[in-house]
Amino acid sequence: MASQDNNGVLSLAQFIASVGAAQYGQYAAHSGANVADAAAFAEMKAYILDRYKNIDVSSVKYYGVDTAGSVFDCLPQPGSTKSAPTPPRSPGDLVTGERLARQDPIISCPSGTIPVQRVTLETLIRFPYIRDFFHK
């Protein structure tokens, strides 16, 4: 089982590994699951994994969590030449471990990175097909 930080958030690498290992039967039984079938579930998994295919997820060190509990990973900004961002140190941008403090309504990330919301299988399975998620 993947370890979580104090707030129950998996690292991005652990999140990706958990998506890759996810099985249709586990998720179809979730309360509120409306996923049509195993093929639709496989498409949802593929969508999430494809979002991160060109990113070295092991190098993503910071994230923010909004008041609704959504996780925003600080991903390398396309075209950025910075290799190892440092967290912001201005008032209000407190760092606790590898988690940036809540910055509602805006999630703040270190220079050279941008906040990207994690789309989870728990979110996607509320819809019969991935196309329904995009047409919500």
C-alpha cells in the first residue's frame, strides 16, 4: 500500500502507480459509481495515465490542496529551464513538508511550475463514459 502524507495525499508517483494498478471490479462497487463497463473504466485509466506520460513524476515535489479537497500538483511549466524549483517563501505561502499551504481560491506553486488539478478515478467513475465527464 502506498504511503500518504499527514493529509492523506499520495505523492504524484504513488498516485500514478495506484491508477495503473486499479481494477474495474474495485471501482464499479464504489458508492456513486456509474461507469458503464470494464472498457469504459479502462479508457478512464488510460486518460489519467496519458496526462502524465511525458512528465518525470518522481521529480514533482510540491502540491496544494484547495478547500474542497482537490489536489493540485506543481508540474514543470512547459518551456521552463528551471530544473529544481524551490518553494515560495513569501508571507501566506507556507510550506509544510512537501505540501504547500492552502491558497484559496488560487493554488500557488514555485517558480517554473504550474498547478494542475489531479483527475482521479473516483471522479471519473461517477460518469458512464469519459466523454460524459468532459460534457458535464
